[in-house]
Amino acid sequence: MSQRTFFMLLKATTHWRSLDTDAQRAVFDQALMTVFNGYPELRMRRFNAGAFHGRCSHVVVWELSCGADVWQYEAAIDALHAQAFFATPLFEIIDVIPAVEDDEDELLPILAFAA
């Protein structure tokens, strides 16, 4: 089974933009600790897209280990709704794109057939 990934597109609010760099880092650190301590099979990475995209300021990539139950992702998002991350709100969710990682071994027969 392939790893499940959720690409969460976020838009920063005026609350987020009013924070200095240290306060912004602390918000993301708190979110990371919530995920790390409560949901061991879930990983969270963040990317700043503000200079490159008009609607989306940040992309959060959630990676769920192979075989892990999707409830960990759902529970982590619920936990973040109780924190400043979404409660203030510092971010608005623009979209969530669920995906599974392509497995090269699974693609080889398809590529061989296409040749």
C-alpha cells in the first residue's frame, strides 16, 4: 500500500501577517509538536508559497505512514482547530488535495506496455 499524502493549501489571514517571525515560528512549532506527540504515524511539513501563488500563501504536506489509519490525519486537524493555527484563525483552508504516492514498481508494467 502506498503512503497517503494530503496537500493542504492555506491562505494566511491578517492575524498571521501581524505576527513577527519568531511568533510565526512558534505557531508552526506548536502545530508540529501536536502532530509529533499525538499522531506518531503522521508527518507534517510546511512550505511558504506566498511569493509564487495568488490564492495560497502556504502549503502543508501531511504524510500518513503506509497502513496507518486515516483517523490520525482527521484527529490532528481537529486538534489544530482548537489551537491558534485555525481557531484565531491564522490560516484559512483553501483546498485539501489527497493523493497516494506513485510506486515505481507498480508503474513498470504500464510503462513496458506503452513502449
